[in-house]
Amino acid sequence: MSQFKSAFRRSIRRLTWHAGHQRPRPGIERSISNEEKRPERDLSRYTGQFFFEYLVVVSLKKSGETYEPQITYQFPKRENLMRSQKEEEESLLRAIPLFCFPDDNTEYESETFSFVLTNVDGSRKFGYCRRLLPRGGGAQLPEVFCIISCLGCFGLFSKILDEVEKRRQICMAVIYPFMQGLREAAFPAPGKTVCVKSFIPESGTEIIELTRPQDSRLEHVHFASLFKYLSEENIIEIFASVLLERRVIFLAEELSVLSQCIHAIAALLYPFTWQHTYIPVLPKVMLDTVCSPTPFMVGVQRQFLDQLQELPIEEGLMVDLRTGQFLKKVGDERDILPHKLHKELLESLQSQKKTSQSSQELNDMVTNTFVLFFVKTVGHYSAYLKRNKDGATFQATPFRKSVTSKSIRRFLKDFMATQMFSLFIEELQRHPGSQEGFFEQKIREHQEKGKKEK
């Protein structure tokens, strides 16, 4: 088992350990929102893009007194790879099993969850998992069906896993033609639908429609999970801590709760992107990741709490999603955001929790609330981008000093020192005038509203 874990650690370093040091592709999350206005232009970005890279089945195999997770099925089998591609594939396939079974437990309830792997170049791969028990009499060990994709769209892949599970109840052989048809289909642009034909014995040919949400910013997010497990005040304090790129550990018993809540917190940062170590489901063998002095956002199963508390963890936030309480704090979380804006966020979230009629409505209201926070704090950035022949130069000091509110200026002094803000500005300097997404739309709406009120 120790040899297996050593190989896993070597693989995971290639995939995740550089998250805080490499530059993820800034602007990807921002450019996605542009599709809402220009789907015909951005559709080319998905042309030739596969729905997924791999479907693997991870099963538990007896190894001495314990069980080891192993890949027992892989589709497709890739051949004739270059050396670098083969090394990347081997690292990925060695890493997947312990994200599917991040602890030593062999008794699981069926659940759907996801994880994220960050490659050395900063690109991210999403793992969408469905854990279930195989059919048959007697005691059965669970197995995990895991789809690896470069595309972040939890709802869409959850539906695909429904189809995979339905076919698994018949036999493994029925899964292959469905996944082959899916692999040959073009990934749809936001709001578009793709149809996949699939034959099922005794049922005939089925046409499965897969529709991508119109608003692609939120297709991997369920804000309802945050409100279920955390108070509005605690959500804001976590948001504030993440804005300053602090170390944050989430604890929960269910993997689905960990992945949903961490993805939701990361989504609150739009139009900015978390640039550091990001592991929504942290395997047991990687618990010492929390000893890192660099920023991270990780999820840990609550059964490891005693082990976690014995580790030399540096200053940061530890969030227990079962109780909704903080087990560890810095102490200044309520003072990070400007007081007036903190109060506005709190009142808005409390109102939305009471009035939202659906998950989609809650998603829309929550994202609008936090985007408005950024509109009020950094929405004047374009006035301080001075264009030149090489792009543009950002005038940081005049940008901050132009704000009349002392509390916002104080917040900006800290926020502007973060990597997420730096990379946001770098992208603007390289491509001035190219940002016309949801954030810029909200800036214009806020400015127009201000003019009417004068």
C-alpha cells in the first residue's frame, strides 16, 4: 500500500502541486461569459472539443488486510502517444483512484461528486464521479464511474452519469457505444443542445438530449448548498478570507457536500479566479497539504478531523460544514470587507434565501449580489488603463486613490496585492477593450443607474 501511495504522490505533484506557482489561463472564466452575447464567435472554441477525455471505472481490490482503488475499465484506450503525452496520461491515471476513494472506507452510500486536478501548465481537469454498488447478490464493494473532462459543467455531466449508471445495471458492454457516441458529438455552446443516439437491448434506440445552461458561468455551481450548510454571515467571512488568498479548509462527511460547497465559494470570486492550490476532495494520503505555507482551498472528510488537528497548520480558516461553524479562524474575518458593503451583502443574502423560488433563481440572485460588490470596489478599472502600442498600462495608485471611501481604499490596498487581482489586470493590459462580458455589463448598468439617481 505504501508503494502505491508513493506512486500516487509522484503523480499528484505533476498534476496539482504547481497550482500556486503556475499561471492558470487568466481570462478563461471571463471569456466564457462573452458567449452569452456572441455565441457564433465563441462556438469555434468548442469545435473539435471532446465532451470528455476518459471514462474510467475504479474498483476496490484486496491488498493484504486493506483494499486499494484500481482502475478496472478505461475508455478510450489511447495509442501512439508522444512521450510527454504518455507521461501525462500515466500521471493522471495513477492519480484518479484515490480521488475516487479518498479514504480507506469500503462502505459507501451512492453519491455524485467531483474533483479538480491542476496540471503543471495551469490547465484544469474535472473529475465527475458516480459511486454505486454493482448488481448481484451478497456483499458488494462499491465502484466509481469517473468521467475526466477539461470542461466544467457539473449538471450536464451528472445527467451523463445517470445514463452511464442506467446502462451499468444492464451490463458494461452497453456503456461503450453510448460513450463512443458522446465522444463523437460536438460539445454544445451555452444554451444549445446536442442529441446522442444510443441503443439499449430490449428498449431499442434512445435519443438523449444534453442541453448546456445558457449562463455558463454557473453551470458548475449550486449556491443552495452554501445556504444549506452555512449562515449568510459565515459565507461572507469565507468569501472575504478567500479574497485575500488565505488558507481555507472545508470539512464534511459527504464528498458531494465538499465539492459542491467549494465550487460555490470559488464561483463567488467572479470576475476573478482562484489561482492557488484547489483540491475540493483531498485524499487521505495528501493530508499534509494543509501544512503548506502558501494559499490553498481544500476539502477534507470529517473523519480525518483528529489527524488534521495534530498537524502543524499555519494561520487560516477551518470550516465545519456539518455544524456550519468555524473550527479555526484568524480573527479579523468580519473586518476584511468595507463595513457598509459587508452589511449590504449580508442583508441581500438574507433576503434572497427567503424569496428565491428555485435553485436557478437563487444562483442568479447570489451571483448578482457578489458581482455588484466587485462593481462597487473595482468597477472603475477601465478609467485607469492607459493604452499604448503594446497593449495598456494600469495606473494602480491613482486607481486606488480615486475611491472616496476610506474603507474601500483600505480593502483595495490588501486585495490589489493578491495574485488573482494581478492576473486579472495582466489580462486587461494584454487585451485592452476585449472584456465585454457579464461583469462589464453590470458595471454599465450600475453607472447608468447612478446617472439617473443624480
